[in-house]
Amino acid sequence: MDEQRSAQTLAALVQTAQVVGLGTSTREGTEPFRLVEQTTHALLRRGFRTIALLENPRVGDRYDRFIRGEQVDLSAALAQAWGPWRTIEMRDALVRLRRHNAAHPHERVRVVAVNAPRALPADYDRVAELLAPLDGATATRVGELLDIIRTAHDNGEHVQRRLGTHPGVPFVELARSARDLVAGLAGGPERDEALRLVDAVVDFHADPGRDTGRGERDAARRLLDHHRRTGDRVVFWEGSAHVAAHGDTEMGAHLRAALGDGYANVHITFGRGRTPRTEIPPPDPASLEALLDGAGERVIDLHGQPPTELAHRLDQPWRTRLISGLYQAERDEEHYYELPSLTESFDAIAFLPTITPIHPLPTEPDRAEVR
């Protein structure tokens, strides 16, 4: 079954839901992203009207305005996105959504970002810009500190520690040092704006675990508020762990608790292939991916009646591989996530035998501001 047929099958399985979570086991593969996008367009044809992302609302607002036909610098918006979203595939997906809206003016889709408002990379540049006329030496030193810690917007501080690229000093300490320098300057509107921005930078680095616990619950609440306020049915793009419905901490669990069967979700996983960083080896023989690789089925309805033989075998705990920024191929066995119940966690699974690398956007000097 090719990707287009898989997308149509997935859309048919979840089309009666109010919110659909499309989760991928990696953000670094072209094929998982393409399947998410194709399934989304199949759902748009079935009446869904909003795409939700775990992203900064200022970035999401730029995406939304772009796809609705406004003159927005998409490259500048993508430069402020969370690192895994800064890809050619994401850019092209937004362009296609803009074309969709132009061709269907009475059935337009929108994008909503449901993370809490946070500091953006452009804010770091704005601080230095505001300080330069006030005190050149302070502006230079603050800029040096912020240039070190802004890398957390590409790869989280915990990822840098695991990969051995972290400079050693906790980023929040460097952010506080920058704040002390700004606070030491004479007051005025430029200094006050710089202080407000650097306070947000301190907050960002003081709370690096923003995607867990309370953050997941609050993001689910924002998505649900949008759904209830607009009446739009929503497609949610994220990693599989975020959309999973088991437990009581991840976003998908909160959506299931609020909506019941009105929330449906899909786990998109794969067997082997390449990401931009590494070769992904064949899966552990005891994993979900190894079972699916041998079964030959590409889409599995976990709640179909009567259940297929494969769906019946999956009605139990399983280990599934998740490729995050922490992934190291030589330690592949450490990157499996224990699902307490596959059928409790997901409504359907899509399996891709192989993947090829996602295409990161070219790295360019970033001085674009998103307000």
C-alpha cells in the first residue's frame, strides 16, 4: 500500500473524531512527515478545519496568516520555529495549505499553535539591538552570552548534554548573567524593553521541561478551547508520545479524557532507514516495529470489529522505538518506549518499512523578528 492509499485509509478510520492526533516516531524522516501531511489533506476534504502544533503562538500566528493569504515572510517565521520544524518539508506543507485556502475560500483551514508563549530566537537579537546605542560594551557581552544559550532553540539543553556539545555552565545561569548586565544600565524605554525580553529568556531556560506535565495539560486545554470556541475539527501534528492516550500526563491523555471517542490518534512508525544525523538500524526483534516489518500490513485498525489477527496480537503492552534528538544509533536499544497497552494508547498504526532523511532548511544568519 503506497503512502497515498495509507493516508486515505487512515483518514477513513479517524474521520468521525473531533480531534485527531497524528503522531510520528521521528520528526527526522521525510516519509512520516509526508504521510501526516497527506492524511491531513484527506481529513480536510472530510471537514476538518484546523491544524494544531506544539509551537510558539507567535510563530503559529505567522503560519496562520501566511496560509490565509497574507503577505508574511515565511522564511522569517520558520527561522523562529522549534528546531525540528525548520525543514523544507514544513515550508512546502505551509505553501500547499496556502494554495488549498486560495482554491477553497469557503472551506479555509487555519493553523493554531498551542504551546505557552515563550522567548523566540529573534528576541535575543532584539536585546542586543536595543542595548547597542546605550552601552556598546554591555551590548557585546550580553550578545555573547545569548549566542551561547540560543542554541537551545535548535536542540534542547538536555540533548546537548547527552551529545557532549553543551558548554558546561547551565544556560539559566548565563541568562541570569545577561539579565544582571541589562539591569545595571540606566533606565529608559530601550533598556526596559530589553529587560522584559531578557526576563523571558531567563524564564525559557529556567523551565526547559516545558513539554511535560503541566505544559502538556495546558497545551491540551488551549487546543480544546480553540475547538469549542470555533467548532472546528482539529488535526494535531506531533510526536507519537505526545498524542498517545494512555496515562494522565501526555497531551493525548488529556484530550482522550476530555473528548472520549471524540479523540482519535495514530502512531506512525518505521523499520529502518536514515535521518540527517545517522543510519537507523533494523529494529529490536522484540519490538513493535520488528513485528510490523514481518507482518507486511501498512495500516492497522486497532479497534476494528471484528479485530484482525494482527490487531488481536497487538492488544497488549509493546515496546516501540522513538527517534528524538537524543538518539544515538550505537545505543539503539535504549531508545524504545514502553507502551502499557497499545490499544489503549492508539486507535490505529501506520508502518513505513524504510525512511529517508528530512531536509533541514539552509542555515542562514537569523535576524528576522517575529512579534
